[in-house]
Amino acid sequence: QVQLVESGGGLVQPGGSLRLSCAIRGSIVGIMQWYRQAPGKEREFVATLTPDDNTNYLYSVEGRFTIFRDGAKNSLELQMNNLNVEDTAVYYCYGLPSGALEGYWGRGTQVTVSS
């Protein structure tokens, strides 16, 4: 059984940075993604990382966010720079094993950008 556990959220001022981590308990070989859900809005895709290290980002975070895996920690990371208030949301980690129809979700970590 795979478990995903996010951490690293918090309160940051506009223009600041945070690094989110998604600990992978078990093993996933497949697509890894970050999503977010702001209050009153639907969950939206933020970033994806394929098994061959291709990445794709939501247009509004392109150039500010970086998704990558940390092999030493067995985790999925999201480095977020130049944060703005519109980035405020609960951020979720998602892993879809290759060939699987359903994936795994973490429980989320809150990111609040406010002055």
C-alpha cells in the first residue's frame, strides 16, 4: 500500500518562497503531480513529473515553481518562488502508477500567501 504525506506548507509573504515535500511511503513508478485547491474553487493541476523527467506546469506558475523528485528522501518536491496571494491553497500530491487506472492522493498541506 502506498501512502503520500505532504509537508512544508505555511504562511509566507508575497514574493517569498516555500518548498513542499511529499513523502512517498512505498514505491510509485509513474506520473507524479501536484494539485491545489483554493477556498471555494475546484482542485486544479499545478505541475507534473513523468518517469523520464519531463515536466509540465500550470501556466500561472511556469517559471516560478519547480517539480522534482528527491531520490535520497524518496519524495516528490515542489519548490515555489515569488509566491503571490493567488497561490494560497491546499496543495496535494498525487501519484499514478504506470498502467494503473487510479492513483494515490495525499491529504494536503496548506499554503497561505499574505502580508
